[in-house]
Amino acid sequence: MEAFGEWTRSQTIDSAKWRSPSHLDHLRYRIVKSDDRLQKGLRLRFSDVLEPALRSGYARDLGDNPDSARPTILAGATVAAFHRYRSIVAAGIAAGTMSRDEQAKMFDMFIAAISGALDALR
């Protein structure tokens, strides 16, 4: 979880490449948000990559097989929570109501929730 959190933060909130969303970013968000098929496709592609990696990492942390229940459930919960986090942040950015600091606080809440779930399964 720590590695995932550090990598995600380095690619988004703490990135030197971070910039305010452009007009095209807002347009892209509105297009994807307006079409359930696009939303599902985006979530599916993201999940297909992220969930197996998380499952393997959680299995190592828990001393389990990657296909056992605990890492599988936790990886699924992490992906679902991450999709919700991204959705909330994207909506806040599109509305112009979410600052970079608020994004960081929201991300910290996401990490704390998933870390708590991991600790509970240990």
C-alpha cells in the first residue's frame, strides 16, 4: 500500500508536471462523464492493470497466495475506492471547487482507509 500511495502521489499531486486542468481536460472529463460505456471502459482498463498488481502486493504483505480471499477482496476494494476518489476529484476540478491541497487531503483519506482495511486483515 505504501508503494502504491507513494507512486500515485508522485504521479499526480506531488508531480513537478502537475498543472491546472486545461480546457481539453475539462472537455475530456465531460465527454467521458456523459457516456456510461466510456466510463465503464475506462474503469475496466484501469482495473485490469491495477487489480492484479495490488493483489500480488497484498498477498506478499499478508503472507497469502495472490488468488486467496484476503488479497483478492482487498485489491477489489482498493480499485473501487480509487475509482471513487478519482471521480470525486475530477468532479471537483471540473467545477473549479477543489484545490491541490484538497486533492492531497482526499488522497490521504483514501490511503488511510485502505491501510486500515489492510491492517484489519493482518
